Amino acid sequence: MALSTNRSPQDTLKIAQVRSANVDGTWAIANKAGIAYSHDPVLGVSVVSKSDWGRLAEELSSSEFKMVKIDSVAASYGALQVWSVQTPRFDNARAQRRHSGLGAIWAVYSDEKSSVPDIQDFTEPVDAVYTWVDSSDPDWQTSYSQFKNSVPAAGSHPTSRDIARYTSRDELKYSLRSLEMNMPWIRQIYLVTAGQTPKWLDTSNTKIKVIDHAEIFESPEDCLPTFNSHAIETQISRISGLSEHFIYVNDDIFFGRPMSPNVFFTGSGSVKYSLAKAHYAEASNPRLAVNLAAKLNAELIEAKYGKTTARKFKHVAHPQRRSIHKLINKAFSAEVQETAKHKFRHVNDVSVPSALAHYVAAAEGVGVPADIDYAYVDLGGNHLPMNLYRLVRGRGMQMFCLNEVASVSENEKRGQLAKRVLDDLFPYKSSFEK
């Protein structure tokens, strides 16, 4: 495929087209040289032996393909090396690494070694669940104002009614781009909304399904409408067709380099959660919603399992098991039902996918802590330009978060700067965009 550079990539190409051009190009080189290889259609990885890779790498180099070595976790525990191979016709040398998810991914195995999955590889289907709201929707704003004024504030978290918490900067669009670039093996994406659909979303793409809150809440007449993410999160396991293993993603989370399911699950299917260094009991502001929920989560864990909890979790994409959510809904039904009924964040909320599910998974023997290469950037914090610069010029984080702890509307330039960074990191449209 010839890749035009006359216009910006956003106008001309999608992620799948760029990746297909790279894959087809490398296969053509391998076929011409008589080099044997195989392909994993789920992971999107081409597989070759060590000795054949040596020959193929020479052929690719002579044809001006650029090869970037990436983490072996992008493919399999059995791989010796993993490479992203890209034609230079659409990207510059400096961008090769940060756009490695667009390349043809080649996994190199020992000679005569079988390319079947390693015993430590996770190979079951994995779905992704996003929650999203369009706060610019007039109908949503009317409903928000109505319930903000009519629902008693007693017990609500002080920041729960700040409309700045719902501000959208098209993060979802870029998060989906990052997912398609770096995790093409995701089977199905579910977008949970308040009856809303992003204007740019291509609803004809069957890989993504928009789910209305009313479809999943057990008692919609008592709980909806809701403006509480904790409430919505208690219900996500009720999505029809959701796989046992799934990843819960906030729209301010982005995936920075190619990853396989092994980043999120063990070979036997246990979840790999990311502990933060901070202890919630030592938080400088114990009244923050995350710390209040952590305290309640700890009380529930101690009551059921006779053990306590201390550490918080990083703000990353959270691997989940649907069966753990069902166990939580049964074991802590009163707390879950109360949280589901809180229309705004409440001091008595539990936080299910981002914390309680990890604690319960650990207690049940199906959850383990794991290190994640991760960056957290507060759009309202100090040194924002430098922190964003590191994202663009670094080797690429497995995950990063662009969060807005407080409203930055007084300095819109910060939001514009973040959008320019996202355009640079994820310049091509996903298949989910019109």
C-alpha cells in the first residue's frame, strides 16, 4: 500500500491501514527471501525463528524498513525478542519508537522451538469497558441541574457536584486510538453512557457497543439518572455478553506501547493489579473520595476475610474478573446497593473495579500485584509542559493518565497543550471514528 504524505495523517489514514501496510510490506520481503513465518491473528504478531530473523532483518534493513526493539511482553513469554517494523514512508525516525504499536510486530523464537503459547501466557478472550459522559449535552445538563438542586447534599462528597469533574476534552477518542494501536487483541469494547453517543463514533463498527445505564442497573427506577461513577461501576459486570476477563478503563487512561494480555493477567487467569506506594491511612487529605472509599473497602475486607488492607492502587486500566464482581455483589450486597443509589459521589461509596475487586481477587487467590511502567500527569499541576514533554520524547509508557484533579478552565491553554501531545502520540484515527 502506498502511504500518502501530502495531507496530515489524520485526514488520510487510519491505524488499521498503517499497520496493514507495515505487515503486508514485511511479509512481502519475507516471502521474496523464502523465509518461513507464521502469524497469530488474535495478538496480531508474526512469528519467526532466530536464525531466519537474522536473514529477514538484513532484508528489511536493505529495503529501508526501520526496526525498533520492544518489550517481549508485547507478545509471549516464549519470545526471545520482539520487534516493531515500520516503513519510513509515513513516519520520521524520532517517532518510530513512540508509534511502535503501528508497526508490524515480529516475535523471534529459538530455532526449532514451537511457537505455541507459553504456559505462562494468558490466551482467553479479554474485553474492555469504558464509562463516559458528555457533559456538554443540553439534556444531560438539565438533568444534572435538576438533581443537583433536589437531591439532599448530606453525605455527598464535597467535590461531587462540581461540573468540572465531567468536562470532556475528547480523551475517549485518543484512549481508543491508543488501545487499537497497542492492544489490538481486545475482543469487544463496551462504552457505558447515559444514553449518549460521541458524535465522532462509528456505530457501525461491531467491535464497540454503546451500553445505556438503564440496560445494566439492577434497579434503574431507584438509581437513574446517576452522576456518580462509583454507582455506575457497581453495575458494569451486568453487561450482557461481557467476558469473564475484562479491563476497566477510564477515558483519561492511555496505552503508550504494545502490550499483550500478559500485562494484565497471569497464565492461569489471575488479575495483575498495580499497587501505589501510598497508604490510604496516611493520606494528607483523608476526606478525598478515593480515601474514604478505601477505608470502607478495608472494613469490608476485614469483616469477611479477617485481614486488612493498606495500599492504594495506581490510576491505570484495571484488569477484572466478572466472577469476582458477582462475588462482591453477593457478599457486600447492602454496600453495593447503597452505592448504586447515590446519584452523586457519597462518603459511604465503595469503589469496586479500581480497588475492592483487587482486594477480593487477592483474598480469593486470583489476584497478584505487578509492576506497571506508568506516568501520572495532573493537568492542573506544576511543571505540566515538562511532564508532557517526557511523554512525547520518552520511550513510551505502558500506560499514562492525564487527569484533572481540579478544574483547569481558568487556564485553557493547559488543555490545548495536552491535546497537542495526544495528537502527536496518537495521530491516526481508530476504526471507531467516522
